[in-house]
Amino acid sequence: MMPLRATPLVLLLLFSACAAAGRAQQDCQSCVPRGSRAGVRFQRDAAIPGGDTSTVLTVVFDDGGQARTTRSTAWSGEARNLWGPYFETAATADSLRAIGILQSAAGDTLAVGQVTLPIRPGWWWGVRWEVARVSTILTLPGIDPQRYRLYFPLRTDAGQSDPRALYVQVGTRSITNPTPN
């Protein structure tokens, strides 16, 4: 039989374990909340050699019913791979327009890029913004130039002898029938 003094401790441990199991799932790069009908998640990737972690990306996006803003400074991950929260979009809207505004640490606008994506019920978009040197990104082994055809050069007066650009990659996945990574 358990001593009476240990009973409150055991109950506290059991309660803590049950509370942790009932919490919402931790935000992750490919997680989609249950019940989502259509959505988008933004990522800022600087893992490519020559990638840039000093800039800040602000994404303004509109699904035809609601305009929202998210900033890379509030996203999860680490400096070289950040991802924003999952945003549900109107499942009946025609398209999602996302504008990426890249700013220096001092707040100067360096590049602005836009992508428009069709909204499909039961699907979510992943939009990855990469800042990299133009000379580096297209010469890396395994890089498919078709995936990097959508890019927006940084201002020419940004003081770069080897220019950089804001590259955008998009992908989509089914919510109702997800595929493994």
C-alpha cells in the first residue's frame, strides 16, 4: 500500500500527463489542423549556400474574403529554416494572392514579390521564400531551374557585388488524403 504522503504526488503526476496529452499538437512544418478545408503555410528558407538570415520577410495575403499579414520574425524554426503558422483560407474563394516584402534588418525594402495561387477545397499550399545569391542557386548540384523560375531581384543599390534575389517555390498537398514527405 502506498504511503499517504505520496498519494498527492502521484495524483499530480497523473494529472500532468493527462493534461499534456490533451493539448493541441505542437506547430510543425507540415502539420494541418483537423477540420481544415483549404489553407496556406509560408516558409522562409536560407539553407542554400549564400542564403541570407539577416533579412525579415513580411507576407501579406488575401483569399478574397480576408487580408492578413504574417512576419518571419514570429515564425517557428531556426534562423536558416523558419515556417509560419497554418492559415485556413476560404474554401470557396477563387484564388489566394500572397505578396512577400523582404526588408533589411534596418527596415529598408529590398524586394517585393507576388504569387497568385488557385484555392482548391481540401488542399493546402506551401509557399517557400528563399533569399540567395543568383550566382549560387542555379549552379548547385540537384537544383532544378524550373523550380526557381519565379524570383524577384533585390534592389540594385542594395550594395551587393554578387546580386541576391527573393526566390519563391510553391507546392500543394491534399488535406483529406495526405502523402508522406
